[in-house]
Amino acid sequence: MKISPLLLPVSIAFLLSGCAQKVTVKALEPAEVSGAADTKQIAVTPFHHDYVNLADKIEVSISKQRIDNKPYFTVINRTDLAKIIDEQKIQNSGLMDESTAVEVGNLLGAQAIISGSVNPPSLHDDLYYVTRTKCKKENCWEVKVACKKRTIALSAQIRMINIATGEIIYADNLSRQQQWNHCADDTRTLPSKQSGAQQLANAIAGSFAYKLTPHYRHISVTLLEEPDMEYSDYQEKLLDSALLYIEQSRYDKAEQLLRKLIESTASQSYVPFYNIGVIYEARGDFLEAQHYYEAADALTVEPVKEINKAIIRIQGLIEKETLALQQIAR
């Protein structure tokens, strides 16, 4: 099919619109369970009916949590915990109550106790058929192949108690399920209930530890590549060169060129202000980024999608980073 020459500019513009240059921003966010910030020394008790060693997996996941390559939690040795429970003849039937948790925690020097109970994993198989086309030389025909979809699910009740206050920091039922498929004509195998449950237990442990810890999130931020006013050839060259330097992570050089563009346009173009804001956001200096985004916004007459997003986003990032740093410092 021939494309009319009249449509070519529109087609090219459409393709280019989806290829806007972007910068990746690393943003620090607070832990979902804010109360965990006051309890950096943690003990994980044996879980009730722990068919999948979930308590061990949670202990490992928590011990692996790091912020800027530094451990965020200290996990009490399980041998010491078992010894204390045995010596004090404490009945651990899963979800430890507040008074028992405080007693055990004080003996161990822990700031928080995590206890729990695991429900038996479930397995359900569904049979179905798929149609395949088979060919031999010039003859082709359809055959039905038997297949099986296996669904395995696992859930557990988990509780975390602050030893100093006796308050419940976290209490919830966490669950995961996953599906696997196998057909008679493929080489895949279906996991057993136990092996599938082990995978789900790893996922539950990782999810729980993630809730307790501040973490970094990566955000993709779009740059402005087109002038917002009549640019001279020199001004266009400044913008294009700045964008090239940003692409190569040469932020200092890009900022110099964008500042020259601000001076050359008598501070009337919002594009360089916005792009400098993106540079500061990529550096992790959110307050300075906010300053430049607001300067860009002040120069707009009509709403600019990228600037509107930046104004809202940067305020949220500042608030989240402030809270996360407070959690880390406790």
C-alpha cells in the first residue's frame, strides 16, 4: 500500500512523539509499615504449622534489606530465641500475643517480635484442550492436545509487635497464588504442591520484608526537546547540544548550556528552566528541581503536560524522601 506524500509528515511526527528523550530518576520512598522504623532489632519466632519454613525465609529476607549498601535491620540469632522460649517454658502456638512478645523480646534485647501461622497450601488442577496443526509434506490436519492448568495458593497470618510499647506494628494475612500450565506435547513439568508452595513462601517473605523497609524507586522523566518560542540558530544549537549531553549523563555540561540558553532568551523560555529541573531531579536534589519547575511553570500561558506532572511529582517525592530519611534516622 502506497502512503500519500501528504501523510508522511504526520506519520513521522506521530512516530517521533513516542520517542521523547527521558531521564531516569532514583527516588527514596518510605516503608509502608512506618512503625517498623522504631524497631531495627528484630526476632522472628517459629511459625505455627510452618510447612514451608516461612519464618526462616522472612528472617533471611529481613536480614538482606539494605539502604545505600548498609543493613537496615539486625536480626536476633534464632538459636538464642529458641533457647529463651525453651528455658522460660513459653508456649509458642503461632501468633504470639502482646504480653508474651514483650517478655521474650526483653529477654533477647529485641525491639520487635515477628510471629505467625501458616495455612496449608492448596492445589487445584483444571483440564483443558488446545488445538494444534500438524503437517506432513503437503497434508495438514488439526489435533486436540490435553493440557493441565495447576493453581497453587499459600497464605499466612503475620504479626509484628513493638517490645517497648506492646503495640501491634503489623498484623495481616498475606497470600500468594500462581498458575502453571503443561500440555501433553511439551517438555514442561508441573510443580508439586510442596515445591510450588516453597516458591510462594519466598514471594510472601520478600513482600513482607519490603513493606518494612524504605526503598528506592526508579522513575522515567520526559525532557522538553522543542523550543516554546522563536529560537535563533544559536539557541537551537544550545538546546540540542544540552540534550545530547544529558543523554550521555554529562549533567554539568548540559546545565551550563541550558543556563546560556536562559540568558540568551532573556529568561522568557520555559524549556531550559524545565530541563534544568530534570537534571536536578536526576541528581536527587528535589528541592532545587522544584525551584526550576516552578520557574518554568511561571512562564507558561497554557498548561504544559510535562511541567504539570513535574510540579505534582516533585512535591510528592520531597514528602516521601523526608519521611523515609526520618525512618532511617530513628
